Amino acid sequence: MALKIFGAVPKWSKGAVCKTAIRRFESGPLLGLLAPIKIGSLCLLASSPVAAFEPLLASSAIAQGETLRILVDKVPEKAKVIAELDGKKIPFYPLSPGTQRALVGIGPNRAPQPTPLTIRWKRPFRPDRKKTLPLQVLAVSWPQSSIFMPPRKMGLLDDARRKQGRQRLAEVLKTETPQQNWTGKFLRPARGKIRSSFGKQRTLQTTGQERDWGQHRGVDIAAPKNTLVRASNRGQVIAAEPFVLEGRLIALNHGQGILSLYMHLAEFLVKPGEVVEKGAPIGRIGSEGFSTGSHLHWAIYVHGVPVNPLSWEKSEF
Ligand SMILES: [Zn+2]
């Protein structure tokens, strides 16, 4: 059984980088091992005989806000593979006969330090096998900005329905279905200028006061009201409803723990339960909710963790 780990190339990497970080280790007593590993701008290639499930290199790296792709091939029939990070179990799903894939979201605020990633093989009537790998999370120097919210919108912060909204959103983000609905890269859902990038550290300015407003969990695309919003990829509408801060929100389930969200909409063009194709119109841009102007907040979540949507536009996972 071989394991490959792919990390998206961070935007800020300089110089020659590997397009993928791959770690492979073969089962069996003396099988070869080939492991190009990306660590920032480094690409290493090594080959050596190893014992079963022994990784050759001690670390692999992934930047905050990126998506880690892990492939396991030569999976025996009826074996179940899971990854574990922070005690959270992340399922592998079949990609092709004998090959399974897991996608792991690395949040933008995840501590930039080595963190253990465990891969566990479960086989009927045989003991589990597991391997723990040190995953290095690389820090990104996120930009900072201040949001100047019009006073008339500040009342939304005190709206009692916010709590229900938070619970509802948490429920939506837990959606996990085994079928892969998406194909290839994700589309940018609207034409417009990116006004606020993913991961930005924000403060909220109001009448002389300043408060922390956390990191940006998506990308803001500024465009005139009623600009068409299209589905980033094929998926099922699992929410099309109003929220206090997020405004009219659509969530698409692309399967296998991958969701895309579209917020502050002026209008819905789809209903919950509908399956939409990549590029299909789903709504229109607005400035609903806690928003300073007409724009789309576009987000991608991997098993409930927000990741940079632009990486899904650039790379196939
Ligand atoms: Zn936003």
C-alpha cells in the first residue's frame, strides 16, 4: 500500500517549487520508496528501501489556508482508511480501483507548527495499522485591514437571531456525503474585482471604537447589485436561506465533505434540494447582511474548515 501526500503550492512561495509534495511508502519488507517533498520552496527527491509503512522523510509541509490531498493506493479490498488530525477523523473515499483519497483543510488560523497526522488502515479480522506523520504547517503573513461599517448596519450585531444562525451554519458545514459531485477545478462564481482576500486579519471600526473581527474565511468579489452568481462546481443546494450577518446565503454540497458558500445575495435563483451544474446561475449579488457594499462572499469548506477558494480555482484536488 502506498501513500502520497499532496500540498497545494502556496501563492507566496518563491523560486522553484515542486508542484506537488508526494510522500510514498510501500508495504513489504524491502520495497523502494520515492519521495519528493515540498518544504516552502524546497523540493527533495530521495529513494531508499524501507520497512512497511515507514516514511523516508521526517516532514512534509503545507501552508495555512491550503488543502492537503492524501492518496493511498494498492488498498486491499474491504480495507478502510482514515486520516486523523486533532482527534478529528477524516475519511478517505475511493478515487479509482484500489486508490482512495482524503482531503484535509488547513485553517488560516491553524498554529504554524509541526502537527501529527495519523493514517489508519482498518482491515476485517486483522489488527489496524497506523502511521503518524509530522505535518509542518507553514505560517502565511496574512494582510490586515479595517472595516468601516455604516452605523445603520451595526444593529445587526445585537440581533437575537444571530445565535440561531450560527447554529444553523454549523449544522450546514457538517454535511458529509460520500458521492463526489464536483469535477475538475472550481470556477470563480462572479465577474468582479477581488476586494478582500482570504485570510485577511480584520478589525471593525465603529464610531471611534475598534474591535477584532477575525480572519476572513472567504474571498470578496465586488460587483454591481444583481450581477449573476454561478455555481463554482456541480453540487446540490443544501441551503438557500437568509442569515442575519451573512445575508441571503446559498450552500452547495459537492460531496465528500467539500462545500461552497455564497453570501450577501440579493436574490436566490435555486431552491434547496436542486442539483446544479458547474457554471449554472444560482443567485444575484447584493449587499444583504453585515456588508459595506455590493459584493459576493465566496467560501470553500473542507470538512468544515475554511480554505482559500482561489487554490481550488487553480488546482484540481
Ligand atoms: Zn467576505
